[in-house]
Amino acid sequence: MSESFRAFLYLVSAVFFILALKGLSSAKTSMKGNMFGMFGMGIAVAIAFSIPQVSAYSLTVFGIIIGGLIGAFIAKKIEMTALPQLVAAFHSLVGLAAVLVAAGALNAPSAFGIDVIGCIMRGSLVEIGLGTAIGAITFTGSIVAFLKLQGIMGARPIILPNRHLINISLSGVILLSLLLFVLTKGHFFFWLLAATSFALGLLIILPVGGADMPVIVSMLNSYSGWAASGIGFTLNNTLLIITGALVGASGAILSYIMCKAMNRSIINVVLGGFGDAGASAGSSGGTQERRQVKQGSPEDAAFVMKNCSSLVVVPGYGMAVAQAQHALREMCSVLKSNGVKVRYAIHPVAGRMPGHMNVLLAEANIPYDDVFELEDINRDFPSTDVAYVIGANDVTNPAAKNDPQSPIYGMPILEVENAKTVFFVKRSMAAGYAGIENELFFRDNTMMLFGDAKKVTEEIVKALEG
């Protein structure tokens, strides 16, 4: 295959990746976006086999088969509730790959075509150093995110004494190591750069609280893209540079959007500044006396729903854990057949990653036209008869608006408290992922439905049909 034709195929593959990102921007076109991404990746793999430097075909095919089987097994077995931590784990692999490729290029520069008369080119040293730093930060940061999302490590922020001073010092060592590595080509400075970057990635994610984890997943996605782009420069692979830049840029844009949705600073995300508020605040209800709530039954909820004219469903992580989306669709179908106007309200950070709730609702074949984002639905709550909150805790907490001491203060929420009646499905009175009590529980118009979200919803369906 000629170099010019290979470049043309790289362009075609890049176009498919751009179309994939465009398709994934909407639940309606997400399947088409996935198909575009698969086509683009297929072309990219085929091109890789045509590169003259690639000679170990059997080893490469063996790696593809092993990786493909592992990926297929994980994709088949993974629960939708575990998707955020799976994404974080995959990000870590991209970061580790960047570090390993950089180490390989340093030890065998001729195999990568980056040496001149036995010396690595200065520009290539910069690429290797930057790819190593970004990849190492992505690797350890993603590992910590995985541990927090999986519940292995507590969701609460882990605040180290003088952590900002430590992070600044590590950043200084990283910059100095990078400079000395470029100037001296010394292996010692390369591994010092890698070690300090691994440490920084660990320390900037430790202070992140559970409520901020969706933004971190998005930001780590951006980091993994830039790490992949760095690998592309080291490998002199145009497609990898383009693809990594696409992922890095789109992840950064999504992180900015998420930060706006949570009233956070994008600088705090990059510098690991999350957790300050959560560490100092005592949680909006953590020091309060236990108050009484109104507890209802599925039959009570069914009676009110059957006699209402409009209902808004607010899904959250509790729905994902219980896998209640199919029962929810059945309930809403029954209500629609009785003339009730049913809509779904999605908060940008509901669940543990961007789009988590959209994916679950799409899995249950819930019409896209019935799903509304926060800014489109909030103004309708005052005229809504019933709000059915199914496992969405922090994103409905009025403390975000009226308690300056709350760690979620300033975060836009779904203002379900303005509905005439609120049914809140929850297993218990335990705090949400942000670790704070929800003021909504104690409102006069709120009735708690305790139990598994799927079972409660199924009981409501039985009562509606009965």
C-alpha cells in the first residue's frame, strides 16, 4: 500500500470517528454513532497492518484476539450500573499504554524512526516526555476513580494535609524532570518524570467527592485522549494524533458543560480542587435531629397517579441499581393509556457518568421525545401534579439552593419540590452519594416509598391495572 493511499485511508477513518462523535451526541443517533466508530476503527486496524515497520503479524493478531475476547466478555457481563467504573478502568489502560510506548521508544528509538545517527531527536524527546506525564496522570487518576465508583474506596473526599503544596511541588518536579530529560536524554529523568506523574494523578483524584465523580470521569476521558494523541506523535501515526485530539477536545468540552451543570470551576477539576466544600461542610442534615417523613405505599401512589393529569419521572442511580427502567416504562405506558401526560426529567450528572440515565431509558425503549433535560423541564414543575423520583437523590436536593454550607450548594437541581405531590422511591433514609441528607424528604408535599425501586414500581403497576 502506497504512502499516499494510506494517508487517504487515514482521512477516511478520521471522518468516521468525527461522525461517531456527532452520532453519540444524541440518544436517537447513538447506535449509528457506534457503527461509524466501529467502521473507522476497522479501517485503522487494516492500515496498521500495511505499515512497513509492522512485521510481527502473528503476535499482533494474537494480541487483537486476546484483547477482543476480553473486551467482548466484559461487555457481555457488565451491568449498566457498573458502566462508569468500566469507563474509568478503560481510561487507565490508555494512560498506561502511553507510558509503555514512550518507554519503548526511549529504549529502541530506531524501531520508531525517531533517531538520527544513534541520537533521539529533540522534538521526539518532548513528545515522549509529555506523553509519559499525561499518560501516567491518567493511569493512576483513573484507578482511583474506579476504586471510588466501585465502592472499594470510600466516596468521601480524602483530604491530605498541605495537599495543594504537595501537588504544586510534584508539578514542579514534573516540569524540571521533563526539561532535564529533553536536555540530557537521561533514562533516570524519564523514570523520575513517570514516577512523579503517577503520584500526581493519584493525589489530584483522592480529594474528589462522590458528587463530583461524573465530572472527573469526563475529565479523565479528555486526559486519555491527549495521552493517545501523544502516543500518535511518538509512533508518527497521523490517525492516532487526530483521534486522540478528538477525544481530548470533546472530553474537555463535556467537562466544561458538566462543570456548568454543577456550578463548579473547570480549574478545580484540572487541579483536583474538588472536595474542599465537602470536607469543611457538615452536610446539610448530617448534624440535624432525625425528623419525621410521610411514608406511603405503592397503592397510595397508584391512586394519586391514576387521578392526576401530568407526571414527571426523575430517574437516578437507584433506578440503575434496581434495573427498574423496564418496570418504569410499563408504569408510564399504563398511565398514558389513562390520559396522563408523562415526561422524564434528566439531570446532567444523574448517575455516575454523563448520559447514564439516557442510556438506561433508551435500553427500555422509552420514547426520546418524552425525555427532557434540566433546563427544559424545570419551569414545568409548578404546573405538574406528580413528580416520581426513582433513586435520584443529590440532583433533587433543595439544599443546593438554600444551604450555603452544603457541599452541593450552587449546583442546579431538578426542582421537583415545586410539584404538587412528590413520590420519592428509596431503599432507606441513607444519605446520597454526596454524603448529605436530602431536604426534599421532609417537605409537606413529599411521600416516601421505601423499598427496591423495581419492586415498588411493579407494585404500582399492579395497583394501576387492578
